[in-house]
Amino acid sequence: MSLAGDKETPLDSFKRVTAATMRAMGDIDELEVSFGPDRASLERGHAKLPMPGRDL
């Protein structure tokens, strides 16, 4: 959610819950999750995931 108190967008919600799910399933509290144009990867506590489509 933004600092201005605006509603969370569907994309922001997806990213937040996906990251939380990965941390919970992997039992890794310190897992950093980022989204971008690259392929998915997992290295040393950092998960990189492809950005979901715009029609989310």
C-alpha cells in the first residue's frame, strides 16, 4: 500500500502475497523477492520472478 493511503493495486497485491507465500513455504524469513523482465531464479536468499502480465 502506498504511503498516501491509496488503495493497493491488484498487481501490488499479487506481488505482496506471492513474496509472503514464498517466504512461508520456504521457511526463509529473510528471502528477498523481486519482479522483473528476466527469467525466474533463486540465489542466496534472493528470488527473482518474472513480472506478471498487465491483465492481472
